[in-house]
Amino acid sequence: MDVVPGIDLMDGKCVCPVHMPFVGSCSFSHDPAEVARMWADQGACRLYLADLDGARMGEPQNLEAVLRIMKASQIPVDLGGGIRTLETAKRVLDLGVDRIVVGTSAALEEDLGREIFGAVGERTILSVASLNGYVAVRDWQARTDERAEDFAKRMISLGAKRIVFTDVSRKGMHGGINFSAVKRMVLAIDAPLIASGGVSSLDDIRKLKALEPLGVEAVVVVTALYSGRIKLPDAIRIGRSSN
């Protein structure tokens, strides 16, 4: 199981917001290229980038920072935030991004989901955000009436190849990973799953590692790394262990 550092981007900087609105101040700010190089030097094999401005504006806004990250780290990167058309998806991939992340709200438009998954499905990650077990929308402040597992299965039937699953109530380090929700999701789908949201300790990494045989292929860690609660090399060792 891969342990993937997350880099949240805003105004060209690396930020680490914890349950903060887009307009709020952020608790961590740094040069994204330096941060990317740091994680690569500590053993990261991939980075998970979130363009927060892009998610707000509906179009990627931090591509210059993404280019600097790729040049500095020399490891594959995933990018989400504002990728809401096939044209945008192809443009981002042409820049050298390894995989794009299609957000939940975009994928709710079935025609768009089918179009993107059909054209670049192998290089696409579907984001499934869950609020109290249901699909979260509107910057995760509201939910639909569809269960997250049912939505994921529906998108897989349209061509989604893998998902990143986030329990939004556990973003940051609020209560640790929602292990039961991750297990329900991975048992419900026939696709690799990347867990995200709430990782607060190495014990969370160990719990997710136990689900690797079921299809959990990676975990994205953000706040716990920047706060120092988790050291990346320690988490990577657990993820790569044979036990």
C-alpha cells in the first residue's frame, strides 16, 4: 500500500487547511516545489495535488505550481480541482500530470463522467466524498440522497477505474480514519480504492494496510504530515511491510 503525501495548492502556495473555508487563512504555507522535493527525498513515490482555487473557480488555477512540483520532485503526481470538461482533462494530462481527479459534483453529470472515463479512464481517479454515508456536494456542505457506495458503483459502470474515497467528517485529524466506512466502500466496489481524510496516526496506516488485500491500494495523508504527527518514512515502511 502506497502512502501518498497530499499538497493543497492556493495562490501558488502549498497550504494545509483544516476545515477552513476558501477565504480563510491557512495554517501552513510553503513553496510547493520545496515541499514536493522534501516528500520525494523522504521516499514518496507519488504526490496527490489539490488545486483549491480550481475547485472554487471551476478551472485549474495553479498549473504553474504543478509544473514546478513535477520538475522538483521527479515523481508522478495526481491532480484534482476544477477538472470539469474532457478538454481540461486532456490539457492537464498533456502537461505531464500522471492522473487527474474528477470531483464528485462533476461526475454527478453522467454524460460528462461517461465522456471523461471513456476517453482517459485509465488516467482518471473518481473522487467520492461521503457525508454521513451519502454523496457530499457543494464544497462538502450538503449531501445528495444517494449512498456513497451506490454512487461509486454507478460511476464504475460508466467506466471509472479507481476511486479516492473521503469521509468529509474526518478531514484533517478529526477522530482518525473512518475505518468502517472505508471497509464498506472497498467491499462494495470492484476497483482499487485510495483512502483519504482523517488519518491522524500510524495506527490508522496499519488499519488501512490490513485492507490492502480487499483493494485499498493507497492512502493520502495531509494534515498529519504537516503537523508532525506522522513521519512519512515511518508511514511508508508500514505501507510497504509484508505483514
